[in-house]
Amino acid sequence: MFDPELLKGFISDSLEMLDEVEPHIVQLQREFEEKGVINRDTLNEIFRLFHSLKGASAFLGLENINKVMHEAENLLGALREGRIKISAKHVEAILFGCDFIRKVLPELQEKETDKEFEGESQRVIEELRKSLMEPSEKVQEEIPLSEVPKDEDISERVSMTQKKVKTDIRVDLDKLNELNDLVGELVIAETMVVRNPDLKGYRFENFEKAAHQLHRIISSLQDLAMSLRMVPIGGLFRRMIRVAYDTARRSGKEVELILKGEETEVDKTVIEAISDPLVHLVRNAVDHGIEPPMERERLGKPRKGLIELEARHEGGEVLISVRDDGKGLDKEAILKKAREKGLIQPGAVIPDEEVFQLIFLPGFSTAKSVTEISGRGVGMDVVKSRVEELRGWVEVKSAPGEGTSFILHFPLTLAIIDGLLVKVNGHIYVLPLYAVKELFPLDLKDITFLPGGKKVIKRHGKLHPVVSLRELLGIREKERNEGEILVLLEQKGKELCLGVDEVLGQRDTVIKPLPKRLGRITGISGCSILEDGGVCLIIDVQGILERVGSGNFQHSKGGGEIC
């Protein structure tokens, strides 16, 4: 019996290794098809990773994994020695072996053995042997062997592991979450001390110096705790190479996946949550976006379609985009399906961005046929809901014949935000600062009424809808006054002027989830603790924008008051 922690480390390392090796395998075939030669460095890297996995599985007594890796090594060895020329069959067989390992690894945590997978491992081995025996042209130039790790003995392996532990350790995400929660409590405690109402009107020089030093240390600790949760998105992006390859092979498409911004760091929680949505978007781009090779040639496009994955930081957000150069979304087909389902009225004029958002409705699909890949209208709604669970949103851009872009927007941090504290009817609320564009005092004569009772205000040459936070939250009206403040909010390309009684200032805000018994409340994304121990609600800007609507306002004369 071996140490469970050793097995846990093997499982985690093996999954990372598979994420690394699968793109190399796909790249190896693509480079051979394009250049007619096998890239030695790529092949050697694949061989090295498989050899490491084989050695580690042998050390842990995982015989079936070891046998599959040994057979995969035989196939790779034939490629290295130039005895065979790589083909799609070889790539499929090797990836079949990777799939087997992925299936077995999660089971090892409980069973600590792979013996029950003997039948499946034998099928994989037969597939690998079959691909090796298939007739193939010999590669003209034999590829020389590079340095391959020799089989280390146990003592040497343990020594290497001990050296690695000194510089690299693995930490459970739950522990990082707990650390961030504690730092958040520390931020709240600091605020409660420094802004204690009992100190109001007094000035203590030494106390202020100590408070300033405390704030500096807590800020540094907060930044460090948040950075521990941030990981490069490249690992997730590289997994999509396999997804695009498999989908293209099954749909008869030719596709190249381009990765940009792999070094962009994203919260680990976001990485885990968007893996499935990203898989769906890439599959969707290949299956629905990219045209078949013959059709692309007829349209004057290259046979091979392009799909681009990109991640970048912009303002207080992380943007992850999936772009293709395919046929684009069929706006008329979407509108037709929406009318059939009674989602929009006949003759209604809807902006393109709102039309494209219809594809995220459950069961909505314009596909003429259902395939094993897609067409049932299941998936896009999951993409949107998963992104919104992370307080994000999905932007869609598309042009006929040019392609489609899905851009996922997420907050840079999920635990703490820069907040603008505002007061309404004696209660304090928090607005995310990244959504605040401007603050300005309300002047009643600038308000214009539209048919239906909607109100707008002209600012910088644009008309913006105006609504009070009091009305949105269902708070009983009070007598209005000229001292109110309008907060210009912007998100998803939509803008809104939100009326509040008072602006209290900027504050680091620790986000706490609402109690589960309250369920989901439209317009509220969470809560936080104030310095006096009271609770304030955090406003969901996206939620109130959707509730109010973007509004296509035509200017008309009039005046009045805000709500």
C-alpha cells in the first residue's frame, strides 16, 4: 500500500500531462501534413511525457495504465525511427489511449487500483497495435533519437521528488478559498476599527499612523491571497485543441485553432467553471460556424477555417473570446424561430445584439438537422447561465460570411471588488465601481418623459434611461428633492442613469453570498458587512440593466422628476 497523497499527486500530475501532450499530438500531424516532415522537438516532447507517465504508473503498480503507455511508446518509437509515416489513424489511436487514462484517473482516488479496467486497456492496446501494423510509407529521413529519460530507480525518483517539493507545492482550492475568506474578514475588521463611530470627532496621531501601516499590510496580504488563486489560462486553452480536432474530424471540416493570451491569469474558480462552456463554444464554432472545405473554396475562402481563442485583461474585467471566420449567425433564421415560439411579436424591430442573445434561450436552435455533435438547442443556455453565475455576461458579434465572436466578460476578482457606496432611504448599497462611468447631480428640468411613462436624460449628446434605485427595489416613495445624485452605469454596451439619495464614497467590498433561503433576487448579486457591523446589499448592474431594458429612446419635450 502506498501513500494516498502520492496517488493524489500522480492523478493531478497525469491530468496536467495529458492536457500538455494532446495538443502536441494534434500539432505533430498538422505539421507533417503542411510541411511533409515530422517535427523532432514535438515528437520528442510527446515521447518524454508518455515515458514519464509510464514510469510513474509502474512505480505505483498501475499495470493497465503502464501497459497502454508501453504500447503507445512502441508506436511513437516507430515514428521516431522513421519506420512509419504519421497518419490520422496513428493520432486517433494515441488519443484513444489518452482517453482511457482520463477515464481511469478519477476512479483511482477511491479504488487505488486500475485492475477492473483490464478489458478496456486491452481494447486500447489492440487499437494501438493495429495502427502500428497498418501499411505506411516509410519516412525518407530517419529521425534521430534525442535524449530520453532512463528508467530511474526508486531512490533516485524519491530524491527528485523531494527536490521538487522544496520549490513547488500543491494547495487545495478549498484552502485558498478559506484564506481569501479570512482576508476578507480582516478587511472588514480593519474598516470596523478605523471607522468606528466612537472615534468620530477625535484625532489620535499615533493611532492614525498605526492604522495606515495596518492598511498597507492588509492590502499587500489581500493582493497576495488573490494572486495565489490566479493561474494562466493557457492550460484550459490547450485542451480546446483536442476538442477542435475531434469535432472537425467528425464533421468533415478542416480547422486551425489559434491561441492568444495564454499567459493571461484568471481566477482558478473561473477556469474550472468555464471549461464546459468553452468546449461547447469551440464545438459550436466548428460544427455550425465553419463551412465545409468545398463550400469555403467556392466562396473564395481558404479550405481551412480559423478559430481564435483569446484572453486578455481590460479594465476590471477578464475577456475570453471565441472567434471564427465562418458563415456567421443567420439573423433571419433566428427571428423566424423566435416568432414561431412566440418570443417576439410579428413586425417588431430588434437590434442585432438582442437578436443574437435569443440563441441562449433553452431549447432554441435553428439547426436543420440534429447530429451527435449539436443541433438540439442544448448548451448555449448553459454557457450563459454558467457565465452569469460568475457575475459575468456574454457578448455576441456576427457578420454574414465573415464569422461570429462570442466574448465572455468576467470580473477580475470574484471575492473582493472596488465598490461605490450609495444611500437610498437611509439604507446603504454597493455599486461595482467598474460599471460606474460618471456621477452628476439631478436637475429636474433636464428630465424628459416619453410615452408610457419612461424617463430619459440627455448627457454628452446621448439619451439615457433614468430610474431610481428606490423604485427598482420596491422601496416606498418619499418626497422628492433636488439634492439627488444620478449614477451613470454602463455594462454590456447598455447605459442607465440610476437615482440615489447620497454617494458615500469608494470602498473595498468583500462579497458575501446571499443566504440560500432567499433564493436568487433580481438586481442583487450579494451582500457585504459594513464597519458598524450592519449588512449592505451589492447591486447587480447587469440584472437591473436587463430589467429596465436598453431602450431605443426618441427625444421629446417635457420635464418632471425622477420616478
